[in-house]
Amino acid sequence: MSYDNDGKRRQLLGHLSRRLAYTAPALMLAVGGGVALQAGSEWPPGRVGKVMAELSETAWLVSSAHAEAEAEAEAEAEAEAEAEAEAEGNAEDQAEAEAEGSAEAEAEGEAEAEAEGDAEGDMSDVQRPEGYSPAYSEDGENDAELLAQGEALYYDTSLSTNGLSCASCHGSDGDDRGYAATFEQPFPHQVGMAENQFGMAQVHADEMVQICMVAPMAAEPLEWGSDKLTSLAAYMVEVQRRFTGEPHNL
């Protein structure tokens, strides 16, 4: 009785290809063992070894293909996970940037509102009232007693609510500083703070004192015609002269 060796081998190889779920060792044991038993009684000598070699090569190819497929699947899963993590990170960064931008915009809005509030200061607090006649002279004709009183108040922090004095911003012992170039002009003259915060094109010495009381020193304006306001204004007239290098009485 003849035996179709080639047909049997093709049948075994086809069966092996369809069973990709097997691992190579298991496939070798299952198929190779069966072939070896069958071949032992019906195949000619030497045929078993050849078939087993061919089966080993086929099993290795199947196992390699299976391993490559698993590796590709793992790589795709890792790539998807990385993409998801990157997307989540970008979303968090965008949310953080939007929050920072919102906070900055809010801070800018508050600063603008505060600046607008400063620019809308009450001019009536710092501008000479109608019919007011000062008791000092802006021509430098002020007596020594008035100047001495003004100098003492220049260093007095009790005039403010925040611990400042006139000297805190403008120096002491003749160290005149913190003045704009317009301070070189005799009173009345233009002052940036008066114009920006109170809409006043120029100020007298007593008006400048009132502006400093209300703004930097955060206090109530001094009473118009009071000794404090009069002596401080007279002192500032002499400071202005000293600042420009003109003769003064300090």
C-alpha cells in the first residue's frame, strides 16, 4: 500500500499555520510527536528527520510572526498611552496658561481701575477755596519763625496715617530730592501728581502741601489758613529756592 508522504506533510503544515495561538515549543511537541509516531511505522528511513526539520523551521517562523505581532501591538499601545498623556499634559498647560492670563488680566484691570480712581481725586480737597488769601508769600518774604515751624513739620510723621513725613520722600538736612524738573520753576508751577490725580495744571505751594497730605501721606488735608499749612507752604517756598541754587533763608 502506497502512502502519500507529501500530502501528509502539506496537511500537517496547513494545520500548523492555522494554530497561531500555540507557542513554538507546544507546536513542536504536538505536531512533531504525532508525525514521529506515524513515520515510525509507515515512512522510509531518513524521512522522519527531514520532516521534523521542516516542521521546526515552520514552527519557528510562526512563533516569530506571533512575537512580532505582539511587539507591534505593545508598541501601538505605548504610543497611544504617550499620546493620551501628552494630550492631557497639553490640556493642563493650556488651562494653567489660561488661568495665569486671567489672573494677569484681572490684576491689570484692578491696576487700571486704581489708576483711574487716583486720577479722579477730589480737587476740592487740595485746591485753594474761592476767596482764600494765604498768610505766606511765594516771593520769599517769610519770617524766620514761620520757616522754623514749617521745618519742624517737614519732619513730623504724625501728620500722616502711614508713618511718612515730607522728609521721607524729599530728603533731610538739605538733601533735596524726589522733585521733578518742574520744581525748578517758582510757584505756582506744573506738578505731575497734581495734574494726573487731580487735574490741576499748576499748583501753589500750599496746594502742593495739601496734595502730599492726601496722596502719599494718606491723611486729611490741613485746614486752609491754619498755622500748619501756612508754615509748611512758606518752608517749601524756601526749599524750592534751595533746590534751584537761588538765595534762600534756610
